[in-house]
Amino acid sequence: MDLSIVVNGMTFPNPFLLGSGPPGTNAHVNAKSYDAGWGGAVAKTISLESAKVVNVVPRYGKLRSKTSGEVIGFENIELISDRPIDVWLEEFRQIKKEYPKHMLIASIMEEYEKGRWQELTRMVQDTGVDAFELNFSCPHGMTERKMGSEMGEHPDLCEQVTSWVTEVSNIPVWAKMTPNITNIKEPSLAAVRGGAAGISAINTILSVIGVDLNTLRPMPTVEGHTVPGGYSSQAVRPIALRMVSQLALGLPQDVSISGIGGIENSHDAIEFLLLGSSTVQICTGVMLHGVKMIDELKEGLEKFMTDKGFNSVQEVVGKSLGYFSTHMDLVQKMKAAKRSKAGEASRDNEWGQKDITEKTAELTSN
Ligand SMILES: Cc1cc2nc3c(=O)[nH]c(=O)nc-3n(C[C@H](O)[C@H](O)[C@H](O)COP(=O)(O)O)c2cc1C
């Protein structure tokens, strides 16, 4: 089955992309993922001066299910790429030469200076990459240099920086937004005013993964200390789905959305498509399960489309958005369906009559 989709003029062989991070950290891993069947990749974020980027070890922390041990949440305090720009430029050229039909998106980040953003844009564009993703969203480390989410939290900066990039770029520009903000629509709309053709959401959520009760040290612990980091993996998916749906309902129709956050299989990915994403990106899932997870992603999407009678991925995009409403409207709809008694029969007074866990189960939909 044809899983391709055209987004901002780019043809993706399928909607599954590696998210920016370790899965796209050099040309070798990128090529491996294309060979495995991924439709595209957003490379690890790069900047002009990699010497300023110094990572720490350890830099990851896991939240596990108390019963199965499965990883459900993941924190990182990793920075952007520490590899020199010249090496990256050479690798971008090489990847595009070897894989012309796979989409390669360069993620870029710089300090708040027009000259620096435009220099980086020009250099990277010359390599033949297909699009840019502006990193307005890394929530730790780079923020101490006023980069990443320090920009994404301020709509005026998002608009200005995006316009600097679009002024010199002749390929599509996506802006990757931070969830560490009250209303993700505001900086996203600002980036669109600056010329962004697409929005990627979400980057990681600021978090502290836990505290070691023996040493009393918060984790991940580096020489006894830590900083809050970015939270990803399954646990963030409902928040990402909410933000993606808000964007899909609130942005101009022609702005594309690349959905990100906690995707581990085709079921999760389809949810993002249904809520308005035309591509999806996966980072932590690939780190935990490997690039081969693409097989299940493709098979699962194909099966879903066959079962539900969809002829193209584009037809799936946004299909569930029409089912969002207001609370008042839900009450009206229950009345119209003559089910208002169900609501009245479960008023708050009732909670004492049954065990609280039983009552919770009774009111839960899945
Ligand atoms: C270890 C790690 C490194 C990351 N590095 C970057 C980065 O360089 N640039 C970027 O835009 N996002 C980066 N991210 C964020 C991911 O691309 C993604 O937005 C986020 O983790 C949520 O998706 P996921 O649950 O599929 O990982 C990183 C995430 C992780 C876990």
C-alpha cells in the first residue's frame, strides 16, 4: 500500500520520521534508518560553534512501571550536537547524494543574532537538505545561553527569528515548539507570521525524574548534582496529543503539523495523524526499541487504513478533530440522547456509597 504523503511540497515515502536527537546524530545512523524503511529524519540540532557544547554523563533517567518495569517516562539533560558544523555540512551532502528520495530535515539553533541565524541557514541550505526545523524548544542547558525554549517561550522572538531564516531560505521551514508554556498556539502562530510552513510539537517537558532516597540526590546525578531536564516517552503522549489537536484546530489550514511525543507503535502514531499531524517523529521510542520498529509502524498503519477504508495517509490526517467540543455541548448531547439521567445518577453525593476505586472504574471510558 502507498503510505506516501506530500507535505509543504515534499514527498515523504511514509509519514514516519526520526525525531531530532540520538537517532539522527550522524550520517551513519541516519543512513541505517533510511535503509530500515523510515520516510525521513530530522537530524540532531546543530549550531555554528560546537565547541561551546559540552555534554555531561550520565544524562538520562528512566521512570519505570512499578509492576512490569517497562519504561514509561524518560528524562534527558543532553545538549544539541557537539559535532563541528563542517562535518555536518559534509554529511548532509553525502546523505542527500545517497538517499535523494528520503527527506532530510536539518534542525538548527543559534543565539539571538540575525547574522548568525542567516549564516547557518545559508550554509546548511547549500548542502541540499529538504527543509529546516528551528529548535525553539530545547528546555535545558542551551537555555542558559538564551537559546532553545528561551526563544520558544516568547512569541515575539519566535516571529523574528523565523523571519530571519525565511528571508534567506528557499526550502520549507518548520518551527519546533516547547510544551513548557501555557498556550502553545501563541508562539506557533507567531512563527507562522514569521513565515513557518509547519509546526513540530512537542519537544520535551521540564521534569525531575526522581530522587535517590539513599543519597538524597535528585537524578540524573552528575557529581552529586543535577538540573531539571526534558521529559519524553509514553507518559508525555496525552499532553502531546492535546497540544497537537489545539494546533490543528487553531492554525491556518495550510500550516502542516509534525506530531511528536511518546510514540512507540503504529497505534500511537495513528492517534497523532487523526488529530491533525501529517508526519510524526519518534525519538525516545527509537532509542529504546531500535530503528527496526519501523516495520510495525508501517504494517500497523497499512492494516488500519485497509480496515477503515482509507485510500491515502492524507485522508487519515485530522479525521478525529471534528469530535472535540465544549463541556456544555457534551451535556446537551447527553440530554438529546436521553442519557441525562446517567449524569444525574452519578452526582458527587454518591461517592460515599461505593468503594472509591469501584466508582472510579464506573466512570472510566477505557
Ligand atoms: C536524548 C534526547 C535528545 C534530544 N535532542 C534533541 C535535539 O537535539 N533537538 C531537538 O529538537 N529535540 C531533541 N530531543 C527531543 C525529541 O526530538 C522529542 O521532541 C521529544 O523527546 C519527544 O518525543 P519522544 O517521546 O518520541 O522522544 C531530544 C530528546 C531526547 C530524549
